[in-house]
Amino acid sequence: MNILSASNTRYVISLAIIVIILLAVTLPLYIEINSLKDEISKIHNDISTLNANSQQLSNSISQFNSSIIQLNMAYKNLENRYNELLKQFSSLSESIKYPITITDALGRSVTIVSKPTRVVSQAPSITEILFAIGAEKYIVGVDQFSDYPPIVKDLVKNGTIKITGGFSTVNIEAIVALKPDIVFMTPGVQTPFVYRLAELGITVVALKEDSVSDVFDSIMLVGRILDKVDNALNVLSTMKNKITYAFTKVENYIKLNNITRIKVYWEVWPEPIYTVGSKSFINDMITLAGGINIFSNITSGYPVISSEEVINKAPDVIISSDHGGVYGTPQDVLNMIRNRTGWNTIPAIKNNRVYVLTGQFGSMFIRPGPRVADAILQLAIIFYPNAFNMSISSIPNIISAPFNVTTYISPLIIS
Amino acid sequence: MNVSYIQSKYSRLIFSVIILFILLIIISILSISIGSSFINVSIAIKALIDPSEVNQTIKIIIWDIRIPRTLSGIFVGMLMALAGLYMQTITLNPLADPYLTGMASGALLGVSIVIVLSPIIFGPYIITISAFLGAITAMIITLTIASKFRLDPIGLVLGGIAVSMIFYSFSAILQFIGGEKMVTIIIWSLGSLTTASWQRTWFVFITTLILLPPSLLMYKQLNALLLGDENAQTTGINPKITRLISLIVASIATAVTVSMFGVIGFVGLISPHLARLTLKSGDHLLVLPLTCLIGSIIILLSDTIARIIGSPGEFPLTPIMSLIGAPLLLYLMGRRWKHG
């Protein structure tokens, strides 16, 4: 009996301790949940405005059926955004008065106390933005994939710029060691690192990158933060001119010849097959270049789809990247796409309109940076070569250099 | 069981604990001074003793990044090893690990739901909370199923497998729908101490502080479980209640860890075995402290290596841990066979 009662006491003690444990675990959790309440209600508001917006959008879309009007809309939206930004920033005084408070892509409110002079860029597209607006001398750290403009690699080699990790493997210690005034990152995979760096007292800004107008916004935001508003406006105007040029050419060509817009299938990755949905800037680029993304009905950014679905949608043009050599040479990638079972019925394959974008040229199509305008122009040429006084047969299947259109427009010069 | 045998058992424990403790301290100091930006050990120690003497950046790197990370590693190792030991004792199964009740799949589903279905904006705590809720939900379902079978080991193991499968399937479907968001989920599921902040360190520290003492207090009951239910009852111990309490302790340890640092596997499975092989005993009073110590060492060592070889980025924790731990286990097994 003694033994029994002794172990019973132990059970009671153990149970009491369990209760304390439960309290200790649930109490901080409760506090965390409370702090989240505000955020959730904010998200609720966002969702309801989003719902209202999408309702409006679907109504207006149902009114227009002709494909040319859709193209017009995509362009008009971008133009409106551009004009808005122009109005907003042209009225700004000569130089920025710090401190400034901005809202970033994650909805965080960030205050920049003084003009940043030590900048870390954690994505290749952001590095390109920094160079384009003439803020390259502020860069102290970049991610390991930043390679454009090519001088970045030299600067890394001679130690002027340090590497601060990859894209999904951000090296927090390396960033802290650089003592940056500001770190630019992307939402998505990098989100946990944004919060962790902010916790360590580092100013972090996540930049939007889901559409071409997001790219416009991000360029202006970076320009404002680094007191390079004028340069950013110049970049934007050059970009807008290029897009307008491409759009006008394509629009006239479609109207004149009374043809329908071509259907485009964009392959991001072959196994499993990833393509682009409507929530990607690539979808925007395709639309602005006059094409129709066959998977624009999918609302996520980069969905996985089945091979059959591509056959069903019968695209006129197929575009793929070289996948960084994982699937062999660009020629191998081309053959892989051409030889897929059942794909020989697809118009793009029958008419020899499969294109692999490779090298430094290919990188402009996957980075939501200043080169999206060049990418749109190049895509317009690939989609409608006739509109630019070229023939379909003059477009090679493996494209490694831009088509020359400098006679019409000055290229975006990155010093 | 004569006196000299008991003495040798305890002296072996004390000897191992002292050796491993010294090892733990050495690895801790190494893990504080080794990282992407290498800090001289003497400077690291100086920063530890008197932070005002070193410059601000080194102070932040050491005090706000590496020390929380090292401490988190120590406590996470203890919690996971403890949970693993409990699960193995409860189920009398040497292959049991802390995720036996489907908590890894549950947490994975929680995280998948949040990442895939929510709008892109999520706060710093939402992943932690969803993982915790997912893990606890899976555990409660498994427990409910197992309680229909009087909580016996087979009911627990099979119930856990079923629940785990179901949760895993749902999260796999969600990952597939999520497209590129899959990467975020997979990286999370491999476990990492990158997210260790002081707040999280306090969290795992307090959990360890609460869970360890009652665990040591329960060593007799746990030992009795090893004898099987009938024999346990003859020693005056209720196996069902003991199992329930142990299960809850293990589950809390696992849920807290998994929600903070992702699915950290392997350490829970291997630490108890390493401790038993070292002590040549199954007595929980001896095995438990050593298991915790070994767990800490494995996590800390793996995390340091993951940081070094993953540079400039960082490798996930679980694969590195398996690569270090599995050969160690084979070595100890080989020694045991050799000596009979």
C-alpha cells in the first residue's frame, strides 16, 4: 500500500506540473494571438477591398470581348499607373526630407531615418534596379545570383561588394556584418528573413514584383528611399517609351490585318511542368507584348500544370528558358519540348515556333527589374515579327541576343 | 544487482556526463565563433564576458544571432531527445521517434494551409502558431484513436501512422496547388535554427525547464513500462496513466520545437540509442540526462556544420544531422557487438 500511495502522489505532482505546462504554453500563445488580431482584421479589410475590385474588374471584362480591347486595357492600366507615379513624384521637392515612412510589399510600415548609404540587395532584379537609378555606389552586399549588369561580378571579385547568401538561403549574419542602412528583399520565400532582420534592428523593405506596374512602383519606392527620384522617373519614362513603342506597333499590326492575338505557353520548369499564372509579372509581359497567356485563368504565380492541358489549349508560341543547363544545352531543351508525347499536334510545334531564351538575354525575362520593358519589346518582336518588318523565319529557335531596334528607340543604358 | 554493479553504472554515467558536458561547452563556444563571418575565438569569448569591449556589429552578431541560436540548439536538442526517449519507452519500439503521433505531418499541414491558402502577407508568428495547432490536432486525433485500444503500444503506432498519412496527403495536395510556394514549405519542413531569436530561445528554455524535472521524477514508472503492462501493474504502477502523462510531455516538447524551428528529425530517434549504448543500461534515471545531453550536442554540431558547408547560404538541419548521426550509431553498434 505504501508503494501505491507514494506513486499516486507522484502522479498528482506530475499532473499538477502538466497543468502548469499547459498554462505556460497557452499563455504566451494567447498573447501572440492577440497581437495577430489587428493584423488579421487588416487582412480582412484588404480582402474585402480586393473582392470589390475583382467584382468591378470582372464586370468590366464581360463588357469587352474583342481581344484588341483587352490589350488596350492592359496598356491603359500601366499608363495610368505611370501617370499616377509621375504626378505623385514630380511634385516632390528637389531632395527627399528624411525621415520618411513607407509601406512595403508585406504591408509593413517602415521608417527610414536618414539617407541610406549602405545598401544590401537580396535579389538580382533589385540589384538591376539599384544600378539603373544610379545608386550602385551605395551597394555593399548582393545575393549570389546577381550578375547584371556584368560589372557586379567584378565588384564582388575585388571585394567592393560582399555576397549575402542565396535567394532562399539568406545569410543573416553576413548582412548584419555589413552594417547596412537598408536591405531590399522580396516577399515570398524571403518573408521570414524580412521579419528576422527587422527584429535585429535592421531596416528592411520588401519590394512588390507581381506585375509590371509593381515593378514601376518598386523602382519609384527605391528611388524615393535612396533620394534618386529624378533618376527613377527617367528610368520609368524610358521603360514606358519602350512599352508604348512595342504596344503601338503590335496594336496597329493586329488592327490592320484583322488578326487575333497569339496564344502563348510559357514554360518556367519542365519536371514537373511549371508555367506562369495571372499573378506573375511574366503574365503581364506576355499581355503587354500582345500575346495571351494560355494559363492566365490560374490565379497563382507559378502553378504546376499537366502536359495534356497544354495540348488542349493549343498555343501558337512556346517560350522556355534554358533552365541554367540542368536539362542540357538550349538545343536539348528545345528537343525535349518538341519530342514530348502528343505535343506534335500543338500549332507552336507544327509551325516551328518554340523559342528557348538563353544566357544574359534570357535573364531579362525572369527578373522583375528595369529590363522588363526591353523584355516586352523583345517578346513583341518574337510574337509578331511582321509588325517589326521581320519574318517569322528570321527568328531563331534559340535566342541569345536581343533583336536590334535601336533605330527606333534608345536602349535603357545602365552605367 | 550488487553494490559494485550499481557503483560502476553510476560512475559510468558521471564519467560520460562530465565528458559530454565539456564537449558541449567546447561546441557551444565554437558555434558562437564559427559562422559566415568568422569571429576569432578570443574575441568571441571577450564579447561573451564583456560585450562593451567589442564593436557594435560583432556584439549584435554574437548576442542577438549566435547566442540565441546556440542556446536554442541546446534546448531543442534536449526537448527532442526527451520526446524520442519517451516515445520509445511508451511504445516499446526502438524505431519510435517524437513524430510517432503524426505531429510532423500535422504541423506540415498547418504550415501548408497558411502558406498556400492565405494571401501572400503573413506576419512573423503565423507559421509558428499554425504549426503548433496542426501538431496538437494530429496528436489529439491519434490519442483518441489509441485510447480506444487502451493506449497500448500497437494502437498508438498504427493510429499514429494512419493519422500521419492522412495529414501528409492533405499537405502534399496543398503543396502541389501552391506551385512555387512549395519551396517555402519544403525548406521549413527540413528544419533550421535560422529563426532563433531571444524570444524563441526563452520559449524553448521555459518548456525545457518545466518538462525536465517531472520527467526525472517519473523514472520508476517509465522503467516499469519496459517490463510490459502486466509486470508493471504488479509493481503498483498504472501503465495507462504513465503512458498518457509521458505522451503529453513528449507531445508538448515536440509541438513547441516543431512550431519554432520546423521538423527537426533524427535527433529524437538516435539520442536515446546513443545514451543506452554508452551506458549499457535502460534505466531511465541514468539514460534520461545523458539522452538530453547527447541531443544537444548532436543539434549544435549539425547546426555549426550546416552553417560552415552551406556558406554563403545555409543548409537545412535534418539532412546534416542524419549524415553525422547515422555513422556514429553504426560505430557504437559495432563496438557493442564486438564486446558481446
